[in-house]
Amino acid sequence: MSDRDERPKRTFLFGPFRLSSSKRILSEGDRVVRLGSKAIEILIALVERAGELISKRELIEIAWPNTFVVEANLTVQVAALRRALGEDETANQYIVNSPGRGYRFVAPIKVLEEESPEADLLVPRKHNLPAQLTRLIGRAEALDSIKRKLADGRLVSIVGPPGIGKTSTALRAAETALPQFRDGVWLVDLGSITNESLIPSALASALPIDVRSSDILSGIVAALRYKNLLLVFDNCEHLIDGAAAAIAALLRGGNEIKVLTTSREPLRIQGEQVCRLPPLDVPPPGANLSLKGALTYPAVQLFVERAAAIVNNFELNDTSAAFAAQICRGLDGNPLAIELTAARVDAFSVKGLAARLKDRMSLLADTHRGTSSRHRTIATAIEWSYQLLSERERYILRCLGVFAGSFTLEAAVAVIPATEDDSATILADLVCKSLLSVDVGTEGVRFRLLEITRAFALAKLIEKAERNELASRLASCLAEMFRKCADGPSRVETLRDAVLELDNVRGILNWAFSASGQDGAGVALAAAAVPVWLENSLLTECIGWTTKAIDALEPSVESERSEMILKAALGLAVMFTEGMTSQSRDALNRAIELAGHLRDQQWELRARLGLVLFMHRRGDFKGALEGTKRIEKLVADVGEPTALAMLKSVKSASLYFNAEYPSALNLAREAHAYFRTHASPSQVGRWGLNHSVYAQCVMTGVHWCEGRFDQTLSACLSAHSEAEETGNPTSICQALSWCGCAMFLRLEELDLAGAAIRRMRQVAEDNDIQSYLFSAIGFEGRLLFLKGEFEQAERHLREAISKLSDARYENASLPFLGRLGVLLAADGRPEEAVLASAESLERIRAAEALWLLPDALRIHGTTLLSLEGTKSESAESHFREAITISRHQGSLGWELWAVEALAEMLRQQGRNKEASAELERTLGKFVEGFETVPFRRAKTMLDKLRGTAASEERGQPIPRESTRF
């Protein structure tokens, strides 16, 4: 047991705070103060030894046991603590610093030996809001207004100039609203997005959903249709039209969605309520205010609180209060400008700041007259603070401008060229000076520049002609980070966490593929980012960047590896979004060619498996089987058990489609057994499907074909359960399509079929999975036919056939075409019926889809019977061919259907003895499934042909006769 676990369970009370040492929760009243794991450990250590000086080295050992970290990490964490505790006039009444030695907790505390049960109630709701480490000052009225507007409407826009505090106000309003939204509150930061087309990707990255569609926004709208949540769109102004369109679509799509935005201008869409955020109140000019009077103004309160966070024992007096008021007036009450200015009070005093600020503003006002006064205020504050930095500090701030999003300390240190100075320490200093923000999360600390500060730093970087070097270093850093994620032992978790770096990836790729960028750096980064895009299902974005990278490739031996990766990713992404197109096939084939040339067996295996999946979907079953044979040697050479299991799963499907049922079943069982004991969620991200569910689908299909109807039903339910456990929409739809809709209809379990169809359609619609949506529509058409609703059934079937054919999804469209023929025959339109069934049979023969061939023959025989009458020799010929092929394949399920159709035809011709013999021969092969509807109906027909009434004597209901569909 660790020392941490051996601590007594106590609660500490100090000021307005309650700290639980066992639950590691800091709360202020009813609100949980969110702190990272390191910060909470440091706070507990300080509070447990209140009044005692604890050395920096000891605190580092407590927060980072058995790990070497630089002292700057501790500085950052203590700064975060001070900000989090800054709910009163000064944070320094809690933690004080002994320079060069350590820290001491100085506030009075009360210790409760027994934990308070109230802490159990403090459970954070679902959200991705960053921890707010400072008190929001002067915005109570605005927060009340936002609360009322959100209660009355669904869209509220917080509008104001740069630095006015729009983001801070929105985040505090969102945090307060957490209990009101069942499905959480989610922040979508558009600040790092430079193109409207990336808004859906940014939204998908922020939300806990899986979108697998070429139209990401439509997929998100569908996924959120029944969700009750609040979306916070931050920094909309530079993408105002795209943001407005996306938000309007979201609001139209879901009645329980509400949106809070921040922007410099309103969205101007229907239903928008605007909350204009004014500057903080400042003392009027010429007012002779005392300290008490000055502190009644929020701008002065903010100045004092931020200055106190920097300087121990900072106090404002009657004399300095006038200078503080002068500073706040000169900065127009702009919160960001006030914070930046207050951060320098340690160097110049309040009086010195007032004098220097006046001089600096006058200078910049002369040289920037073309901008608005409020923009000059922000530029003045940043420029002035920038000039007060040391040369090394200014250089590091410029370097940070290359990050388009948040970043880690390690990334910053890796990108900034090394000198004798400690970059990490300077980063900590920039945090203290309010030029760099800290996001403290459960996984660690990430830094970020505020949008306007980043724009300033980037402009300076470009001005100094330093951008290309820094961008190239960041590209290399990100590429190396992604390669380690993809090759590491916890690759799934790390690749999903790597989504935090995608803002930086987008920023670098935009630079790399620009006129002044470096194509080579962009190509290398895009290739390294492929696993991140695929693992997080950002397929449309993957297509966009890989296409740009491929276009930028220079023919060379060195570029072949990047091209191989990019082509493989492009082929997979296009296949799963746009369908089985020539672009997808050509990209996968090119990746295979390059992998063979480079002797890269891993990527050749990946590309070849992707190509086999392509062939399955396209209906090229012979090609798929040949493809699996070609990669068996590859798998043996690679020697990776997971690759072998994936091959078995894919090959079992190829064998199933080729009607080699015993072999297919053996391989599917082996693959399923492996994946049930070696679960890996990366199957979906890397290969587009869950191979464990895929193997179960094959097992279910084989059970039905071989006449094991009881096992078919059991396997269906098992596959459904496993797919639902994954929570992956594609896996759920796959199980419902193969094992639910299709098999329940074959077993004539119409209630179960109806439930499966509804569930499949719901999941497909919510996640915009077009292929499964159209398949669900087709299955619904089959069910409507069985209910006698021919008009609606025909409409559903024709829509499904058309849409699936457009996507070249032959494996799904061909069976529905045959069913359309059955419907037309039953509807008294035999000529149309024969045309439909003949086309289906011809295309199935051409594709060598042997798994469908017996049923296609039976269906065509049925339509010929409707056209030519009961003595149709061609109909009988097709029925007998279906029976012969079924028996050759060992497909007892298809044989039963064909024999029943033939027996009914023979009965109508008066050939009862012959019909009875055919039925008796087939039914005698069954060893289970005697209570299933298909078996009982066939048995009832046999009893009637024999002149018996066994079913009535047993008191069992006689299954109705129906057209096989």
C-alpha cells in the first residue's frame, strides 16, 4: 500500500474551501474546484503540514515520485493553485514562497477527522471545460443575463472586443449550467481553425461521438438529434459565416441542444440572443478616490487581485489607489490589458506602471492610428509587456506563436532552440506574467497562448523571419510524437489522446503547403498523423490532408515511404466514406506496390487487408478470396498474432461468400476466440470494422446455411450483445445487418426483425452511416411486404437498391433486387418481376456470389412461375438447380426454401407423392430447430401432403403459408 493510501481520511476547512484528502477533491461551497492530479497532491501536502516550510525538492518528490522533472513544473503547479484559491481579495493568504527554499501554507485550518458525506455529492458532470483558475470579476450581471437568455432561448452570443473576457465569461456560465444538461456541456474552440471547412472536424474532435461519413456535419447533427446538451463555440469571429451555418444546422437537428457562442460580432441567425459584454467599470477621471472607494470598481479589483498573485504581500493604499485607477482608465477597463499590466507590478510598482503605460500608449497611438481605439488598447498592452521582457523571454514568446493550439512543456522545450538559459523556467515566468495560460487537466498540464497573444507572437515571428525554422522544428516534433504513439504499447489510448495535438497539426500543415512553407515537412507530418486521424475516425479530414500531401510529393526514393502510408490511408478513408470508388482501389493498390518495393510487410499487410474489405463490399468475392491467399505468407512472415486473427476473420468472410461453409466456420471461431481474449478497440480505427463482431456475423450466417436454426438465433443475440458493448455505431449496425435484420427475417421472427430494423435505422441515422441506413430501409421494405403493405415496401426497396448501387455496395444491393422481383410477382406484375429477378441472378452469377446463388435461382423460379403458370418447366428447372447447388454447398437452409417452393409447385400439379418425397428428404437432415417457424411450416406442408393432421392433434398453431421473402 502506498503512503498516499495510508493517509488518514480527513477533511480540511480553510477560508471558503473544503479539501478532502482521501477523495482528492477541493470544493468551494457547492462547486468543485477542478485541479490537476499534481496540483491537488501539492495542496494536500502543504495543508497537512500547515505552517511548516516544505522544500521544493520534497514537493517535487510528492507530486512526481520516482521521476526527474525540472523545478519549473513545480512553479507552474503552485501558480495554478494560487489562481484556483484566488476567491478572496488575495491568494497569498494561503500559500507563501520562501525564495530558493520552498513553500508554506499559512492560512488557519480546521480539521475534520471523519469525511463529510457531502463530498460524495460533488461529482463532476460530463464536459470538456478547462479548469478556471482565476476568479471572474465584475461579470455577475452578465452571467445572470446569460442564464436568463439560455433559459428562454436556445442560442446566446456573447459579443465584445478582443480581451474583454468573452471566453472567461462563457466558460463560467457553461460551468454553472452543467447540472441542467443531461448529456453535458462541450467546448468547441475555433480559435486555431483557419478554414470554415474544418469546423465540423473541430466539432467532432470536441464531442464524445464517432462520425464515419463524408459529410461530417450531417453525421454530427444526426448523432446529437436526441441529446440534451450545451455547446460552447469560442472565437467565432474569423469564421462567422461557417460557424453560423454549422450552429443553425445543429439547432435545427436537435430540439434539446442549446448553444453559447463568443464572437466579436453576432451570428445574425434566427433565434439568436445577444449579450454584449462591456468593459469593466473604472473610476471616472478626476475622481479623488480613497482605497475603499477605488476597490468598489471591478477593474481595480481585477488589477489588485492579479498583482497580488505575482507579488507576495502586495497591498494597495490610498496613494497607489489613484495610480491603479489611472491605469484601469487608460486601459479602458479591458480585462486582458489589465491582467497583462498587473503582471509587471513587481518590476515597476503601481506608480511606475502608470507612468510607463502612459508613455507607451502615446507612442503606439501615433504609429497605429489606422486601428480602432480598443484594438490599440490591446496592442499597447501586449506590445508594452513584450518590450519589458528580456531578450530571451521575448524570443521564447515569439517561438510559442508557432503553436496553433495548446501544447505540453516537453513540446515547447523541444521546439525552442536550446541555450544556456532554462526554457522551462522562462515558460513558468511567462505564466506568472499572464502572457501564457495553463490548462490543468487530469492527464497533465498544457499551455496555450490566448488568441490575441498568439497572433501577436506569430506576427513578431514572421517579422523576424524566424517562422520557417520554428515551424519545421514543430513539424518534426509532432511527427516523432505520433510515431511513438503508433508504435507504443498503449497505442490506442495514446493515439486517442493525440487528438489534442491536431490544432497544431492543422496549423503546421497549412504553413507547410503554403507558398512560403516546406512541402517536405508537411508530407512527413501528414504521414505520421495518419494513425491519429484513423484512430479518431476523422476520415474526411484524413482525405483532405493526405490528398494535399500526395500532390506535394517530389519523386524520390525517400518519398516512397510517405507515399505508401498516405495512399493506404487515403484508400481506407475513401472506402469508408465515399464508397468503393476507383480512387480508393487505386490508392490501396499503389500502397501495396510501394510496400512490396520497400519490403515493408506491415504496411503491405494493412493495405492488402483493406483491399480485401474493398472487394467484399464491392461484390468481387473471387478477387477477395485470391487476395486472402496472397497475404497468408505475409502474415506468417510478420508473425503477429493480431494480424493472423484479422486474416482469419477476413478470410472466413471470403470463404462464406464462396459458400465454403465448414472452413469459414472454423476460421471465424478461431478469430472470434482470439479477439474475445485480446480485445483491441483499435480494430475499428485501423481497419474500419470490429473483427470480433465480423467473425460472429460469419458464424451466424454459416449456422443458418447449414440448417442450425437454434444456434443461429443464439449467435444473433450474442453478436448483438457484443456489438452494443463496444458502443461503436459501425459495429452495432454490422451486427444488426448481418445477424439481426437478415437472419430474423430468414427465421421469420418478425417482431425481432422489426426491432432490429428500427434499432439499425436509428443508429445509422444518428451517426450518418449511409450504407447501413439504406440497408435498413431495404430490410424495412421486406418487412412491409410481409405485412401486405406493397406500395410502401416497393418504395423502400427501390430507394435502397438505388442508393447502395450508387456507392458500388453490390454485396448489399443485389439481395434487395431479388426481393423486389418477389414483391412484383406477388403484386400481379409478373413481367416486371421476371426482369428484376433475372437481373439479380445474372449479376450474382457474374460476381460468383455463390452464397446468394441458390436463393437467386429460387427467386427467379418464383417469378417465372407467376408469369408462366404452375406448369412452367423453366420455373421447375430453376427450383431443382437451386436444390442441387444447395446440397452441393451443404446449405440446408437454402435447400429447405428451394424444396418448399418446388413442393408447392408439384402439389399444384397434383404430384403430391413426388413433393412429399422431396420435403421428407430435406427435413430428415435437420438435427435441431424443430420449433422454428421455417421448419414447422415445412413439416406442416409435409403432413398435409401425407394426408395427416399431426400439427392439429398436438395443439400447436399451424404456421401460415407465405411467399418466401
